[in-house]
Amino acid sequence: MKIISKIVVILTILMLVWHVCPAQKTKKDPEQAHSPRKATIYSAILPGLGQFYNKKYWKIPIVYAGMGTFSYIAIQNQQEFNRYKTALLQRLDGQEDEFTINGSQIYNDQAILNYMDNYRKNRDLCIIATALFYAIQIVDANVDANLFDFDITDDLSLRILPQPINNYFTRTPMLGIGCTLKF
């Protein structure tokens, strides 16, 4: 398993070096100046790097806050799950656990099992939410890269002018209305 992870890391570094440092300098096509593919790959390698590539710097803290929050909650739920699991195992071995005070049990075995299931479910949901947040930031980087050169000027205009129209049945010109939308 360690060998496979080392190979993946080496191949990733080689791909980045090869992509960043081509052997020959080529003229860049103005339409390909900002690549959605690069933004997607960067964002998949390191969360937030695609947003950095797209010059959307304000999104980087949101990415890390979202993923960090869900990860933190998942870790907390795992710790609580382990706490109740240890207590249940101690109780089944006949030892005194943290939920037993002077021989009196605060929670019975079924309550401890319910807490364990609850914490396990919450942990799993937080892991899924972290993965979804990761996927959403990759999609966001791709969409931002596709819309990077999109013109968002305020010049929206509608022109309604008289326009001559040919009548194909009688072959005589007629006057009509032409509508031109500029955006």
C-alpha cells in the first residue's frame, strides 16, 4: 500500500512539472488562456487551489471552513463513539466503566448502544458532507473557470426599429417591426 501511494505522489508531481514546464514554448491561443481543466485538476489536488487559479480568493476560506467544520464534527463524533464503545466493552467484561458510579449505572446497556449508533450515524453523515463539500468546490472551480472571460457589462439594450419585410406570396415589400437585443 505504501508503494502505491508513493507511485501516485511521484506521478502527480511529474504531471504538474510536465504541465507547468513544457519543453517548447508555444504561443497560447487567447481562447485557451484560462483553462477549466487546469482549475478542476488544481482543485482536486488541493482544495481551494482551483479558486486561487480563478482569482476568486474570497472563496478559499469558505472551502476550508466548510471542510474543516465537517471534519471536526466527524472527529468529535468518533471520539464520543469510542468513549461509549469502551464503556460497553468494560461493562461486558464485568469492569466498572465511566457511566457507573458506586455500583449504580447511569445508562443501561441499551442506552449505551443507542448513543453509539447515534454517534456513528452522525460521524458517517459528516464524512459524507465533507466529501460533498470537496466535490462542490471542484465543480465550483470548473464553473468559475468556464465563466472567467464572460462579459458582464451593463450594456443591455433593446432596439425596436421599422424594417422592410418581403412578402413572398405577392412579391411586394411591406413595412414591419424589427427587434434587436444587444447583450
